[in-house]
Amino acid sequence: MELKQVLIGDASRLRARGLMQGTLSSVEKDIRGYIQSANSEALCMISQDEIYGMLRLFFFDRKMCRVHLKFNFAKDADIGMRKAAVDKVLAYCFMELCCHKVTVICPQSDEGLELLLNGCGFVQEAVLKDEIRIQSGFEDAGLYSITSPYYRGYNFAFVPFAKGVAVISGADEYVDGLKLFHFGMKPDEGFMTNAAGALGLLDDNGAFIEGEDNYPVEEEQLSFLPSELAKAATELVEYFGKRRAVFDVNVRFEKGTDFQKLVWKSLLEVGYGTTVCYEDIAMEMSGNDKIKARKITRAVGAACAENPIAILVPCHRVIGKDGSIVGYSAGIDIKDYLLLHEAFSAVTPLIS
């Protein structure tokens, strides 16, 4: 299933599938209006080159904090196709448009749409009296919504530690990001900002609030997160609490060159409470060829600096050849903290 913007050339197909009504010229006129509008957008859902539905997005403000959706499905679009379309458009709204809230109006008589929305994480927040015109008069409808912290396709978890906040990102099957922020720093992504703000983790300047006690990682919150992300958050709490030395999380490198990914996979072999230098990683990757290792050592250091999954992929355990603590994207003070945290804990074996 894929979503693509509705174009003028789609008019005849949309009309033939019963997704738009009127003459061909009137349908083309409507599509032209969608394309030119700054406050709405139209997408069609396509599977195997056939159009199975049309989705309209309405934006209520310039910052796109809220997006309202209207669905129109073909009669032969089964529940799997409809759910795939809703999942796709939610990912688009939260991850690409960086909106915070998505709403849908569901007619009281449309039980199928209600089940679909509930299955995708929507909750009913209001009953709208006489919202829908029908032949016999008017029908009530439910206003359904989902906000960024409760999107289950992909999300963020916020775990505090002594120096700041660890922000983990991922889905049901994998974790693909872990960034470390000092208290007082601002999130660097729109979706992350929305999720943190909705959970009350930002101050009046939009920066992470001070204090570990302000970041409770509660079971109720974890229950709304994608499963592998929730698992990573739980294990990270245990790590900072000195109750875990080994992580059992499926990490995925969504971006990066082949060389960078080889470096990051090598980092996974550096054990808790130990350190290596950049030359050690280079030697391992070059098959103990000193000449080749010397040529790639600097590139190894650059790859470590670009590691997208801090702690779980432990680039903090890589130090200078002379034992100096150098090069950490989150700050030398955080790297020093992590090394001391592990060195102190490594005296007594941890339950992992």
C-alpha cells in the first residue's frame, strides 16, 4: 500500500472507482482546488496500481498542530487495506508534517470506521450532535483523535539520567535512534518536540526541564509505545539504575554508509566496563593489517561521532590511544559520566 498526492490525471480513475462524484470536468476542478489549497491536501491510496481510497487532510493553523482527516474508501477496499492506509497517513502526519494531533469525525452509524479508528489508536473525545446530514434529517457523530505520544507506529521514549535525558526512537520491531541531551537543551526534531511537550517535559523556552524526578518512566506510558521501543526504555532505566550491563534490544541502522555500519557493528562487541581505542577498531576491521588500519583510523573516529544509537551501540567506550576521553557528540562530560558509571558498577557483576 502506498499513498500519493492526487493529481489531475487521476480524475477519471477516482470517478470510475466511485471515490469522487460529478462530471469529469467537475472532478478535475475539485482536484485542482485541492492542489492549489494551502489548507488542505488530497492523497489516494494505491495497491498494485489500483486506487482503493482517497484521503483528505485539512490543516487548521500555519503550524499544523492539528490535522483533520476525511476518508473515502472504494467498496472493495478490505479492512487490511483500510488499516494500511490509516497507518500510512498517520506516519505522514506525525513524522513528515510533524503535527501533534490528528482528528476524524465518525458517523454514529459507521461501526466499521469506528473499529478501524480504535484499532489504529484513536480515542473518542466528544459526541457531535446533528453533525452529519442524512436523508431523514441529521445524525450524531463521534470526534476521534490521536496525539503524537500515542502513535504506535513509531515514537520516542524519554529516560532521565544524572546529566540529562536519553531520547530513544523506534517501532515494534526495532530501535533506530538514541540521542543524549543535557537538561536545558531543546529537542532537535519536530515529532520529538511534540511528544516531549505533550508529556510535560519541556519548559517555557521549549527546552528539556531540569531534574531526573520530572521524567517518570511509568508502565501506563510504556504501554502506549511500540513494543521494542518500550523494551529499550525499560532496559535503559535498568542500565542507569546499575541493574543492567547487557542490552537485549534489536537495533537497526536506517542510515549510514556501509563503512559506518561496519564500525557501528564492531562497537556492539565492546563489553560493559571496558574501553578500546579507535586504532583497535581499525585493526579489527582491517584484519590486523597495521598499514590498512592506520589509513582508516580517522574514518573510524568520524563514524563513531555519527553513531545514531548512543549507549546501545557503545561508542562512549572508544577513547584515545593515550587513554584520553575525546570525541563524543553528546559532550565529553556525558562520555566521562558513562565511563565512570560503568567502571564503578563493573566491580560487582550485574544481572542483565
